[in-house]
Amino acid sequence: MRILIVIDQYDNLSNGTTISAKRFVDGLRKNGNEVQVLSTGINSENKYTLKTYKFPRVIDKYFKANEMVFAKPDEEIMRKVFEGQDIIHFYMPFRLAHKGIKIAEEMKIPHTTAFHVQPENITYAVGLGTKQVLNDTIYAYFKNFYNKFRHIHCPSKFIANQLEKHGYKAKMHVISNGVDEEFKFNRKEKPDELKDKIIITMVGRYSPEKRQDILIDAISKSKYADKIQLVLAGKGQCFDKYKEQSKILKNEPIMQFYTKEELINLLSYTDLYVHSADAEIEAISCLEAISCGNVPIISNSNQSATVQFAINEESLFEHGNSKNLAKKIDYFLDNKEHLEEMRKKYAEFANQFKIENSIKLMEKMFKEEIEDYEKRK
């Protein structure tokens, strides 16, 4: 197949959606498909670029803090790139895709989309994440775009259910964003400077909905607080806030962005992984940690798909409750044999989410759209 991926940013390797898109592109090419990308950033082989939107200073500052980039549609470039494609897959429900679907329909090219932007990603950023009426309003707004498609890629059953609940009419294809094969069970010794520490790791943007604040507070309440070394792998708008809050901890947390290779190494010696987010469409970072043999403790928030990765009750804590999270942390640290036993069980459980399985399901969705489009035509 000749496949075009349309996404607002493709060069930012600290953005989860971008990383997922790159993995899908690489996997689809590996399977013999001809894949091109239309995005912003740097021109390269099989990648075509558009200019980015310029926003007022205050808004632009927020977007830059969260490393968000939006492409400015250019009809001439888009028509040229669209020509000859068997299918076009749109990643984000923003202006680029709104313009793109109009052109795709005019040019009679089959098209699919994905749901990667959870309304809570927007509302938590402005302190209104728990206002369900507002979240429902954003779902309704997005629906105007998504109901123009016949097929939607949903990274989890949770988000597929949310779309159906909010009246989205397309067929939902539940396909994990997929774990890279390099994330695997391969436990290693800790670096010398951390040998006497208990390493607790969380991976994710420093943003309000990820709730790293709950984890920081929980560690301060743990009976192992003196020995715990917290690692918050990521970056984002809440860096200064979490740095200040972390003064309550016995050991200053390690807060930095990790490359893929560095992250795999970190996860190979992590003692316990925590995912405290209130809202998640999937949380591939949690799956990566599990694949490396880490036992997770996950928020049981009803707005998070990550709950699906817990295979025992001890791996869930009451969302937003740092005291309950501290209790779960202490349970696993008190029961080292059970912790070691669960490592292999979690790694085996994660095998079903390998990227190669997701690639096959994406190809199946594309072929189904092409067939449906031909019937409709």
C-alpha cells in the first residue's frame, strides 16, 4: 500500500504521539508498504513539510512549554503529496486534518484517523480536568471531525467506549500504540551511586493530569522514604512546581528527559514503577516499564485506560490518594518475593502489546477502509 501519515509534528522525540507515529511508520515500511509523512519540521526522504502556526505570545509560551506544534495547511503542497496515495491516515483533529479530509474527499482518496487527544489533556492544563461537562463539550466538538470518517484507531478499549458513549459513529479499531521490541525483560545491576537506594520510577510529561504530585507526596509518607530514590523521567510545564514540592523528600528526585536507550537502561534496574495519572488514553510508557520486568502501581481513575494493565489488586491504588499509594508501595517493598514473582508475570502479560501485532492490525484497518471506500464509490 501507498500510505500517507498526516501529523502536526514528527520530529519531537519527547512527544508520545510522535514516538508512536514513528514506530508505526517504521513497522509499516518493514512490512513492504510505501509510507510517506506530511508534517512540520525538517524535510527528509519520504517526509514533506508545512509551516507552523504563529500564536499570540501568551498562548505560544504555553504551547512551547508543552512542546506542542500545529501545522499550517497549504492546499497546493497537500494536493501534490496526496496524489497517488492508496490511503491517508490523520493523527490529530486540528486544522491540518480538517483541511486534509476535505481535500482527500475531493480527490477521492480513502482516509482513516486516530484518537490521541483526550479532552482531559486540555482541561487539566487549565485546572478544570474534573469538570465533566467541559470534557463532554470537547468530545462533542471533536465529534464533528471524527464523524466524517468510517474508521478510527483507538489505542485502548477505554477510549473506544468513551467515543461510543459520546455518539461517535465510525467503526472503532482498538489497537495498542505498541511496545518497541527493545523494551524487554533484562534486569541489570544498579549504578554504583544508586546501589543502596530503592528506585521508584514514573515516566511521562510533567503535566497536571499525570499527577506526579501524588507520587511525590506518597513517597514522603512511605516507611521506606529514607531509602527511596524517585526518578521522574520526562519534562514539561510542571517542572518547577514538582521541584519545589520535592523538598519534602529525603532524597532529591532525579528529574530529566531520557532517550530511548537511557530509558531502557533505567527500567532495567528500577525496583517499582508507578503510574499516577488521572487521565490516559493508553500510557505506552507504563507498558514499556512492564515489558522490562517492572511491577506497576497504577491509579484506578475512571478516566484512565492504564487500569487495564493491572493484573492484581495490589497494582491499583485509589486515584488522587497519596496515603493509599504509599500503602501499596510499602506492600511491595515489604514483600520482595512476591514482587520478584510478579515481574515475570507482568513481562509475559505485556507480550500481547508488541508493536508488530499493532502494525498488522493497522494494515487490516487500512485495507478495510479501502474496500469500504470502493463499495461506497
